[in-house]
Amino acid sequence: MIEMLRRSRLALVALLSFALAAPAAAQPTGAVARWAFTSAVRDREPVDRLDHVPATEQTIAFFTELSGLGGHRVRHVWLRDGAEALRVSFAVGAARWRVWSSKLVDPAGAWAVRVEDEDGTVLGTYRLGDAAPVQPAPAAPPARPAPREVPPSPPPGVIDVDVNIARDFTYVPEGWPMGMPAAETSAGGLAGTPFEVLRHEPPFGGDVLYGYLPLGNGDDRRVSFVVTHLDEPTWEVYVDRNNDEDLADDGPPIRSQGTGRFSGAVPVEVEVKGADGTVHLRSYQVWLWFAESADRDPSRAHPRFYARCHYKGTVTLGGEPYDAVAFEERAQNGIFADGDLCIDVNRNGRCEDAERLGDGGVLQVGERRFRLHIRE
């Protein structure tokens, strides 16, 4: 019996020694390589770096370049005074991937963005206006090479495919395609004066409040609207539908079609600048509503919207056509090259995570790999 106990103790010691010597589980390799709060993102790069909260309420963007997270999902969680204000999820299409989200911020709040992976692991928390940044400011991004007619050669075994949404896709003014949900986005306003110079306005006949939809990537990124009938149970909204700063040529006001003071479908034209610098107007439709304050003061209502439209077409990969949709299921700005194209490779009529990608993303189809160049 003594000998059996001695052998059991020796076996237990050996087992513990093996466990202690076993290598630790591999840590996630994904990281935020670059980040910035910025006034806007152009050509997939921040135009500047904000180091303070704006003095007036305005929409800003949070930009990240992600490393080692291809094939996963990442979230931007906007925080106001430590409380969650907006959550935006992204599908990461490659080992190096740039994504950004936007939020209407007010100067009274302390703003930050927490970056999480799909399991909720925090990759970093970045505060706007910190005296000591969470991580050192990155070097200025390298200048983009001038566009050239012949694209660079793809990596070995990867086939380049051009997708032109403006030319090859058809506009669908409503619906959520392939089961893709839409997250809400903050609009600008409300205020007693316009956020841009308006050439003409119809006779409103009472107090009004102004706001705008932050859409497009052209020179004019604000689609103005005016809220009227503020003292009545439901409001009406005049919208600069053709985005020409003339509210008198857009037809009658839009009446509420849902609950609350106002909620309804708003069709607009968005300025879109292509890779060659050409600007065109894109048809777009949103569902607009207003989140009211507890005191129901109209000037304290917060306008919100989400995309209600999409573009559909087909993309040919390896000689096979596949149904595809361009739909903004995260922060909406009317630009689909940001990462909002879904190709139904498995033909099940639904958009899977592996089928979502943006400009430069690589899609696996069988034994082949295709790199998508998305043109607006």
C-alpha cells in the first residue's frame, strides 16, 4: 500500500510538472495599428487629427487601421461620459484593413471610442481631447499614388475583379436585402439657423428648426432639412432632395408616416466622387426620425436615420455570376466602397460575414481568390 501511494505521488508530481511546462495559449494577434479622431475621411484616410472636442455640435469620425484581424468582426463603441452612445460593427476583409465610424458629438460630453473584437475583447479605448493620448499619434499617412490606368499586379493566385456600382447596379428604393439589418446614424441639428447657406426657402409660416443629413464624399456633404409645425402633435419636414441648397424646388413637405412627432421615408440625391475625381448624384433614401428629450423641447430633439435603400446587381467571379447588393448596414453616408458590398457566393439568399467586403477585399470562392476593386 505504501508503495502504491508513493507511485501515485510521483505520477501527480509528473503531471503537474508537465502542466507547468506546457506553453501558454496563443494570444490574439489582432491590434489597432493606427487611429485618429478626424473631421472626415477621404480616400480611406483621415483628413486631419482632432485633439479636442469641437466647440459646437458636429459630426466627426473615428478612423482605425486594423492589423491581423482579417476574417473577423470588430466594433466601434462610442462612449459619452462613459455611457454607450453608438455601436457600429465591421467585417474585416484583410490582414490590414481600414474602417471608420461617425457620430454627432456635443461639446458638453467627454467622448471616447472603445474598439472590441467579435468576442468582446477590448483592443483599445481612445479618448477625444486627452492631454495624454492613449497611444502615440501615428505618423502622417503616406501620400496616395496618382491613379493609373493599369492596376498593380495582384498577389500570386489572386484574381482582380472590378465592380462599378454606378454603372452596373440598379437602385432599389426600399427594403433590407439578404437579411442585412441597418444601424442608426446621427444627423446634424437641430438649430434655429441653417448649417449651410440656403439660396431659397419656401414660406414656412411659423417657427422652424434646421438640420442636415451627413451624406456623400463630394464637396457638399450636407443635405439640409427644415422641421416645421413645431407646436403641433406631428411635424412636417422640408428636405433639399436634390441637394442644390434650394428648398423651394423640392416639392411639398414630407408628413410623418410613423410614430412620434415625425418618422418617415426621405428620398435624396447624394454627391459621390469617384476614384477619377468625377462627381455624380446618387439616389438614396433614408428613414428619418427624432429622439425627443424628456421635456419635449423641439430644439433638444436628436435627429436619427438609417438607410432604407440599396443597389443590386451581379458580380462575375471565375465566369460565374453571383447576386450582389450594396447596402449600408453600419454607419450610413451613401458611400458603398467603405465595406458594404455583399456577394451571395453560397447562393442562400442571405449575407454571411465572409461575403461582406469593401474596396481591396479578397473573397474566397472554391479554390480561387478574388480581389475586389469597388468603384462608385
